[in-house]
Amino acid sequence: MNEHHESAGPSSTQEQVTLRGPAELADALPYLLGFHPSNSVVMVALHGRRGRFGGRLRVGIPPSPSEWQPVAEQLAEGLISGSERRGPRPEGVIVFLCQDPAAGETPAAVMERLRPFAQQLRTACGALDVPVPEALCISDGRFWSYCCPDARCCPPEGGALALPGTSVMAAAAAYAGIQVRGSLEEMEARLTPWQRPRTTSQERALDEAAAVLVPRILAGADRELVGDETLESARRLVRRIEQTPQSPGWAQADAADDELITDAEAAAVLLGLQDRTTRDRAAEWMEGPAAGSVLRLWRALSRRCVGSYAEYGAAPLTLAGWVAWSTGDEPGARVALGQALRLDPQYTFARLLHQACNEGLDPEALRHCLRKERSGRMAKRGQPGEPGGRKPPKSPDTRRDGPSGAVRPDNAGARGRAGRRGGRRGTRSGR
């Protein structure tokens, strides 16, 4: 289980919005998180006499009711202790359970099915002397309160959510420039590996790249050269993406980006990013005019970690999360970093970024360190640090750029699963 503490939102602006009653609380939830949660339990800390929103925590609803009690205790402890690390102890907690009906199920049935979980969450918070004044279920455009007995505001059949953009919170969010980035499922889909049948050629390309690059990395002498080749290939791809207008709609935009990158190009960069030093150098591409194109590249590469190469996705997912956070998209950052940690809970870079983002730290401190490292290396080696840098060095073992001329080592025609089996552990030289 991965926890996502949501510390930023409209409450962090200077504009104050007063929410009255369960209906306005339910309508406010997407604006508190930055996306529409699905299949999620969300807990929001309350502070002060007026119930100011504090830290937020979101996790997926456990599928088995036998998991609900221990999860409820863990979530209550996590939210309250996390709030205490950042400031005062919460004086209350609001609980949201968000789940759409399964086939043949009604929203009201979802509400009743989740009622024991809501009670366990309330009890777990109460055991820590923090009350839960409101617990809501949101399902298929309707909401129910587990706490309010007044049928005038919380009818048994549930209340309808406000139309998008018409609530009090929507108006305040629009004024503050806060956006809701679609549903959680949509955000995760942009980072999810391809499914069959389109995975076959990409997995074959990963096999071939592993057979060539893993021995070079493990040999030691070629490790730095492989890193240079990887970053030069990534620069070419960023420039190609930057020169291609983005299609409207996230699904069309991602499909268009996928068409810009060949299987061999994706495989070579993904293999190279498994080296910690190379990945850290790629993390320097976190700002400037090319940042949006860099983010598109890392997302596209995360979709190429198919089949038995799924664990390779931790590197591009973490880089996507870092660029998103660095450019102000905290919801997108948490989703990407959460995906990375689901693949590898011990991936150190993702854990550190996830914690820093959740605790509301300023990414500028890390950006400053990366700028210094980049400047020092550029002065020493004359190498461009930004993906759009002028006069990039030409790697000795690469061919021309372009969809029909993938950048890869001269002997990249080698094939074989043995190379991949040796590389899946060997190239993960750091986290």
C-alpha cells in the first residue's frame, strides 16, 4: 500500500473559502487533490476553531474487508503523526470514500458496502483523540453522509454533486488558478505500460539493447560512455518532441508522442537510465522552455516498460514526478512518484522526492544543487546540460537521428534473452 499525503491545495492560497455542509465538502474534493479520486479513501486534517484544511492523505480502497481495520489504523496514525511533524496536531479529520459501482451494483449499494470501513476509520481516529465530524461516500456523481442524520440535506437516496465548474470551490479555484487534471485513472493511464499485442516489438528491442549495453556497463570502462550516449539519445528525442505540436486531449497527445519514438530508441534510453549516475544527470533537465517536452519524454518511456521489463519504469516515472513537481504540478508529481514506488518501494530517489513533495518542501533547494552539478560538469567537459543545448557532443557509436535511424551502439543487432536476464539486475546500479 502506498500513501499519498496531499499537503497543497486551495487552502495554501491567501483566498479563504467557507464550505457549508456535506454537499459543498463533496464538491470541493477534486480541488483539494487536483484530480478526481477514484477507488480512493481520502482523509483531510482540520485545524483551528474554523476547521482549516491541513494535510491530506489518499490511498486506494483495499479490496478485501479483512484489510480495512489495519489499514484504517495505519491511515489514522499516518495522517495525525505526519501533521504533527509539520505543525500542530489536527483537531479533526474529514473522511471521503470514493468508489464507482461495479457491474450490476447501485451507488447506494456501494455506500452501504463501505459503511463498515467508514466506521473503522472514524474509530481509528477517535482512538487517537481526533474526532471525525464528517465521513462521506461519493459514488457515480452522488454523495452520502455517514454522520448527518438530517434527511433535508442528506437524503437516503443521496445528493447529486454540483455540475462541474458550478460549485463555490470551483469558482475559488478558478480565481486562484488551480486546475483539476481529470480523474486519477486518467493520470495513471498516461504512465501505464502498453498492453499486448503492441508490447511484442518493444520487449524484443529491450532484449536486444540489454544484450549489448549490459556487458558494456558491467565492464566498467564503458559505463561513462554509455551514460553519454543515453543522454545524447534523450536530447535528440526531447528536441523531436519539442518540434512536434501537442495534440488536443491527453490520449491523442500521448499516442502522438509514442509515434515519435522507435522501439530501439526507447530501449536504449531505458537501459541507460538504470544507471544511477546517468539518471541523476537526466534529473538536471527539470526547468526552462524544454521542461514540458522532457516530461512528455519521461511519460512516454514509462509506457515502454512492458512485460518483464516493468521494473525499469521506476527510473522514468521518478524523473516524470520530479519534473512535474519542479514545474508546479504537485498532483501529477504524486501520481508519478506513487507509481514508481508501487514498482519498487525501496527506490530511494522516488522515496525522497515523494516525502519532500508531501511535506510541502520547496523544490528550489534540489534544483539549486542540480544546477551546480551541471555547471561544474559543463565547465570541466564542455558538455551541454540542457536537452536543447547547442552543439551537443556526438557519441562515437551512434547513427543518425530520426524515426528510421535509432540511436544505439554499433553492434545493437545482437539478440537474446540471456542479455536481458543479466541486465535486469546488473544495470540497476543505484536507486
